[in-house]
Amino acid sequence: MITYEFLQNYWWFLIALLGGLLVFLLFVQGGNALIFLAGKLESERQLIVNSTGRKWELTFTTLVTFGGAFFASFPLFYSTSFGGAYWVWILILITFVFQAVSYEFQSKAGNLLGKRTFRIFLTLNGCLAPLLIGTAVGTFFTGSDFTVNKSAVGDIASPVISRWGNEWHGLEAVANPFNVEFGLMVMTLAISLGALYLINNIEDDKLASQLRRSLALFFGLFLLLFVVVCYHLITMEGFAVDGSGEIYMQQGKYFTNLIEMPAVLTLLLAGAVLLVTGIVATLLRKGFRRGIWLAGPGTIFAVMALFMVVGYNNTAYYPSNVDLASSLTLANSSSSEFTLRTMAVVSLIIPFVVAYIAYFWRQMDKKSLTTEELEKGEKY
């Protein structure tokens, strides 16, 4: 028997999967962050831009799908976060607009700003987009400044359910060190994944050597931030939900979730092992170029585990730090049972969509990108 609670958990699982895919696909942004750092020559920078240019639409499409899935399955989160913390989401979208414009116009005839300007835009997108997305996700653990009053929907004068408590509208998240640490962790991870993808996709020994040096730097920073974030997750208070739906603070809640959900702990550890193995093998073995295919699934598994830790096991996944009763849980923020059940049928096409993307990805990347190929083909 498929219950309402099962459907809520099922859709949170899909949200976690999309979140994992999004963070993995941020290798496009991470690669762009290396345009000037790893690319010393014009030909090397052109190789990086053309390599990431083949995949940037996938990242943006996944971001939009992630937001759409949240809107359909947990509309109260969508209205609260996207409607209240809108400056964060606007900045994220602006960086993606810069990315799209840069790919389209940097090599066009009559480009008044110059190719370098658009590449700076790509670099900014490569750093800011993962940083902002990671900072926003960090608030899932620390809470945000909002209140929810569902009865207000009947107020003809002001039918607003969710209200933000300050004028910063999401930018206040940077005042919490944990959120910034989480954002920096996602950014350094994205750059590490970007280096792995470029090493796999581009056939240029000199550029590969420069990419490995960048990978060593950002992987070291990622490990440091990962340890700090994990320490805080284990020791910090979490937002727990009792049997009646009341929210209360519980010391070590997220660590408790990991212990009480061994499958999620296994998923997190498996993801971490795959990620580290892919990067370390790439750094230690000069001829090894397939690290992205270990680190990619590892990233997806680890991010999925983090979403499960913050959403499952009677936990408020989007807490309010000014009014605990307003915190959002899977039970109080989801769509109706009819909507979730109907969309669950539609979600069955997801494996076919993923298979379609994988097929054409393989077709595009069957042959490594080279300088000679760029001279014959279209440049971004």
C-alpha cells in the first residue's frame, strides 16, 4: 500500500537525487574557474572553454528541474525560500545568465567587450554559482529568518503564508560561518570535479599537468573544509520533530540521524571513498584520466546522503531560527496526496531521460578534445 508518508519520502529521495546530480554537474562551473589558473596559453584556455561549453546546458537544466521538482512536491518550501530569500536565487540565476551570454558571444565577430571579458564572466560564474548554491543549502542545517502562517491564505487583504523576517532576503546567510564553510566546500569540490573532467576530456599533456597542480590545490582545500563541516554537523544542534509535529532543538541531531539510518551512513561513506579514490588516483598516476567517473558518482552519493540526513528521520529540512513552529518538514510542506501520487507516475520516465542524456554524452565525448580539432570545428 502506497501511503501519503511514503510518497513524501519518495519525492524527497528524488529531490536528493537531483541535488546530487546538480552538484556533480557543477564541474562545468569548476572547469570555468580554471580558465586563467590552469590555462596559461590562448590555445589552452580555448580548449577549456570548448570542453565545458559542450555541457553547460545540462547544469542549468538540472538547476531548473531541481527548482521545479521542489515547487511541485514541496510548494511551501518553494514559496518560502524562493519568495523570501530571493536575492540569493536571483544572484545564482544572474551568474548563469552571464555564463550563457559568454558562451554565445565571446567568439562572435564585432564583440565589443572582448573575449577576455566574457571569460572573466565565466570564471566568476565558476566561483560564485557553487559558492552561492552551497551557502543556500547550508541554511537547511542552520535555519533561516522566516515565519509561516497557513491560515493567512484566507486573509483577503494579505493572503501571504510565508514572510521573511529581514530586509536582506537570504543574503544574511553569509553571517553564519557554517553556511560560508558549506558554500566554500561546494565551490572547491566543483573546481576539483572541473579539473577531473577537463583531464578526461582534453588530450593535451601540458594542460593536463597544469590541471593536476590545480586539482592538488583545490582538493586539499576541499578536504580541510569537508573535515570542518563534518565536525560541525556532528556536534551542532539540529531541528527535530516529535510525534505530534512539534519542532524542538536536539543536540547532535544530524549525527544521530546518520547512526539511526545506517543505509544513509553507508551511502555517505561510499560516496566519500569514491570521490577521494578518483582524485587521488588522478594525482598519483600520470596516465590515469578517468577519475571523474569515480568522483562523479561519489559526489552524487554523498550529496544525496546529506539531503537524507536533513530531511528524513523526523527532521525539519528547512528550519526557521526565529519561530520553530514555522520550520518546514516533509509532512507539513508537501503537496496533496493526489498531486504526489500523480507525479510519482510521471517520475517513472526519469530513468529513460537519464539514459538519453548518457547516450548523447558518450557520443559527444567519444573522442578527446584536441587543439587540432578546435582549428577544424566551431569555437565557443
